[in-house]
Amino acid sequence: MKSPLSINPKQNVKRITEFLKMTFKEQKIDKVVMGLSGGIDSTVALYLLKKVLPAENIFAVQMDYNPRKNINIDLNGVSVINISIRKIIDEFKIDDKIRLGNIMARVRMIILFDLAKQFNALVCGTENKSEKLLGYFTRFGDAASDLEPLSHLYKTQVYELAKYLKVPEEIINQKPTAGLWNGQTDEGDFGFTYEEADQVLSLISEHQALDDKKRFPNAEKIINRMQKNQFKQKVPYSLK
């Protein structure tokens, strides 16, 4: 039986590339800046951008705190910029990992938007639907962008797109991480997998019952996390 989360990758690539072309045309801008972490989302975003812009018009920015291992991503012709954020982050002298993670995300946002101003480019975000619904993002950090090509796709659907786009297996098989500290992973933070979360989130969005506790043992945890982070979808609060 076909999964309700299954997508047609070819149709999705066509839809996304048409959206990107239209956005660049409407904004009269033909350059883009993006953060390249080496993870599945940023790599898929890069591969999609390469379908609509000349490689030299894409500025892929690697903003690492810790040195990264080399990953076999097709960067041929892409303008790669390496900026270490270690010196900036260490100035805060904070031990709280969550606070430091938020600072890292917001420092990276500042760098991306400054480079976009310098190159007259748009900032491309890499957020997916699962992260958005679970509130797994930093406000005014990794959630800040000019355009989002993946925000309509659940994380597991991004993996389908990655396979279609021939993203290296090394990237597809690695554990999702925000790269905020050593050993940090998305699913370790959650206490559940994206595979389970996506099924629960999609059923909720379709107003279907979650009555199979054996199939979704972490349903309550997933729903609680989503509800706890609802405020991120509503701020800033303001007078109507």
C-alpha cells in the first residue's frame, strides 16, 4: 500500500523550480545566498537552485563552529564562502546549550542577510514542514529567509526528493543534526523519529484519528511538542 506521505519527486521538482524561477523574476534578482550545512535539507535546496540559476550566482555559505569533514557535494561552479563563527560565539561565554544554539542560528542569519545585501541576492531558507510544525527552529535565526523551497514538504518527503536528485548517499544516510554541539541530533532532541512524526503530523492535518497506539507510541509526545511551540507560529503578538 502506498504511503499517504509518498510524493511524485519529478512533479515536485518541476513545481519547486517553477516557483523559484517566478520568485527570482518577480523580484528582479538573479543571485541567491544560502547556508550550506552539509545536511539533507540544505543539499537538496542547493541542487534545486542549481536547476534555475547559473552556478556562479549561487553563494553557498558554510558557517561552522566546529571544523567539518569534507562531504562529496557537487559544488562545481558554485561560489563557496567559508566563515567560522567560533570567535563570535565564544564571546558570549554561555554554558547553556539551547541558548548557544539560538545564538549560533541568529549569527548565521546576520551573516547570510549581510552577504545578500552585498551581492544583491535573496536568502534561501532550508526549513521543511516537519521542523515548522514541531517548532524546531530558531525565530529570527534559521527560520529567517526570503524564500523557502522545501517548507511544504515533510522531512521524509525531502528524503524522497534527495534520492531523485541523486544527492550523495553519505548525506542521505547521516543522522539529521542542526550541528549546534558535538553529538547533537534532531531525533535525539525529539525523543522520536521523523518517520513517526511525519505520519502523526500528516494525520492531524487531515483531521484523522490517531487510535493506533502500537503504530504511533510517541504520538502524545509529538502532539505535545507541536502544541508547546505553537507560539512560534503566532509571534510577534500585535494589536489588530
